[in-house]
Amino acid sequence: MQKKLTIKQILCLGFGTIFGLAIVANFVTQQTKNTLINSLDNVAFTYNILEELAQLNILLLEAETGQRGYLYAEREVFLEPYDRANSELNVQIAELRQKIRDPKQQQRLGELQTLIRERIDYLQKTIQMQKSGQKQEVKKIVSAGTGLEIMSRVRAKITEIEETENQLLDDRKRLAVRAENFSNYFSWTSTLIILGVGILIFLVIVRKISQSLGIAVEVAHQVSAGNLTAKIDMTDSGDEIGQLLEEFQIMIRSLNALIKKVQNSALQVSDSSNEIASSGKYLATTITQQVSSVREVEATSKSIAATSKQLTQILEGITSTFQTTAMAAEGGQRNLSQMENTMRDLASATISISGKLSDISQKANNINRIITTITKVADQTNLLSLNAAIEAEKA
């Protein structure tokens, strides 16, 4: 059977997933950001290249303007735009060569540089011829349209480079837009996924806890109502709440066993109480019998005392009789009959005293037996009381 995930494992798995998604999202976002930055940099480079090409075209116009001004006015001051353009053209071309990365564009730039050099050489040739006084030759060269044809090729090459750069610009713009759109899409998607995983973890944990706690509350209600036979179904729970419910089930079993022990102890105490009550009744009966026996002994003692008193009187009578007999021996025949009667009375009294003494001995034995019984009952009562106290202390 597959082991259920605990709440701790669910939390670790969930937050680990969220952390992993966050790392992936951050990595992809960073890569997309780098792509977007590179695309924007390429767009900026393209705009810069287009600006440099426009500046290059302006420099060519300035060089041509200086050349024409000098040809018409023959004044050195008109050569300043030409000289400035001539010195800056090489720098401008060098900067373009560093910025242009496309190999075909590099090749076109090389061709443009050759055409520009040819155009500068043409301007320089006409200026030198004008300075040397070859005005007619200069007019022929200008009228032939050589410079116009060179300038047309230069402009055509610049236009070709610009069109290619514009196409590259469009491609780079589309790439930048795609990178931006992907960045936004992935950002929202990753955020929704992370949020969904967090909500899923929350719902799973709440469901597990609510179900387990619902079972625990129901069992607690049953236990509070006195039902100690309630059982907790923990077949589907192996998490911390399940362990808590298992301990709760063990507590119910222990409480049930303790209550059974208390009930057994109560039954033992009840039995001991019944035995004590029976022993008390027997003791009361025995004491009553003892009182009766004591009363009989008392009556017997009184009878013995009376008999002893009677015997004393008889002995005194005998003594008196013996004295009378001694003094009146002569009347013995008459007194012998009286003495015989007296001796008979003495014998009867002696027999009576012997019987009374036998009764006293029997009553004394009965008293000893009663005292022994009372002692045993007292010992049994003490033993039962001690057992009851021990059971109560255990409970």
C-alpha cells in the first residue's frame, strides 16, 4: 500500500515546487530580458548606423558644396566645407565599419568607401585643375557629368545600405516585440502557476486537517457523552494529524481500561462492604449471645454465691451440730438421725455446687470461643478494610 504524504512532506514538496518554478521563471525572465536588451541594442545600433549614413551623405554634400563654391568664386574660404568633410569622411567610415556587424553590409560599406574615395578624388582633381588655371578643362569635366554619375552611384550604395539596415531594423524590432511579449506572457503564466500551486497546497492541507479534526471532534463528543467504545478510522491518514488521532485512540483505550479497573475495584469494595456488613451482623449476633452468656454466667455466679452461702450456713450448722453432738453425745441416737439428714443435705449441696461449677466451666469455654470468634472477625474486618484502602489507592 502506498504511504500517504504527511503535511510536512506536502509543505516541502509544494514550497519546493514553488521555489523551483520561481527559479525557472527568474532564469527564463532573465534570458528573455537579455534577449530584449540585445534586440533593443541592435535596434539602437541600427538607428545609429542610419544616422551615421545620413551624416556621411551630409559630409559628401558639404564636400561638393565647397568644391562648387571654389570653382565659381575661386576663393579659398569656400574650400573649408570641403576640407572639413574630407577629413571627417574617413573617421565616419571607420565608425560605420566598427558598428556594422552584418558581413554583407560590411562588403557594401567597402564598396561605398571606394565610391566615396573616387568622388573625393574627382572633387580634388577639379579643384587642383581650377587652381592651376585649367578652367576650360574643368568645365569640360563638369559638363561631361562624370561627377554626377559618381555621386549617383554613391547615393545608390548609401540607399542600398540604408534599405538593408531598415530591413534589419524591422527584424530586430519584431524580435524585440516578440521578446517583450514572451516576457510578459511567461511572467503572467509563471505567476498564475505559482499562485495555483500555492492555492492547491493550501486546499490540500486545509482538507486534510479539517477531515482529521472533524473525526477527532466527533470522537471527543462521543467520549464526553460516555461512549468509550468509539473507534477512529485512520486508514487514509498517515500524517501528523493521523498520528495525533492514533494517540487519541490509545488515550481512549487507556481511559476505558482505567474505568474498567475502577469498576472492578468498586465491585470489590461493594463485596468487601457486604462481607463487612455480614461480619458486623454476625458480630452483633455473637455479642448478643455473649451478653446472654454473661448474663447466664452472672446468674450462675449469683446462684453459686447463694449456694455457697447456703453451704456456709450448712457448715455452720454442721459445726454447731458437731458441737452439740460433742456436748450431747448421750443424745446421739436422736441426733444421729438428724445428722444423717444433715449429711444428706450436705451431699446434695455438694452435688449442686459441682453442677454449678461444671456450668461455670462450660460458660467460660463458651466465652473463650466467642472471644476467639470476635478476634477472627476483627482480623478479617481489618484485612478487608486494608484491601479496600489499597484498591482505592490504586484507583
